[in-house]
Amino acid sequence: MTMATSTFGRQFAVKKEKAGEFVKEMSKEVPPTLRGDFHSNFAREKDLKESLSKALK
């Protein structure tokens, strides 16, 4: 039996005998990829459309 996993639209499977190794590798601590002072400027689609329309006028 294999454990199926999906990441970013790609599918792969881990054989049962490799499950422990897989979990160990995927559980490793990694350094952060973003700075500590990072904050998202995420905007809702409606707000983004309004801002773009306003800027393009």
C-alpha cells in the first residue's frame, strides 16, 4: 500500500516501507523564508479591481 500525497497540483506516492523516512524528512525544521517583519498586502478581488480602475483613470 502507498500513501498518496499532493503538493501544488503534482501527485506522488510514498511506498509504505518508506513512510517513516518520508515523515522524518517532511518534519525537519527549516529556516523561515520570510523576514520577521513581513506583512501581507493581500487585497480582496473587489478592492483590487476598484483600486486598479481608479489608478487607470
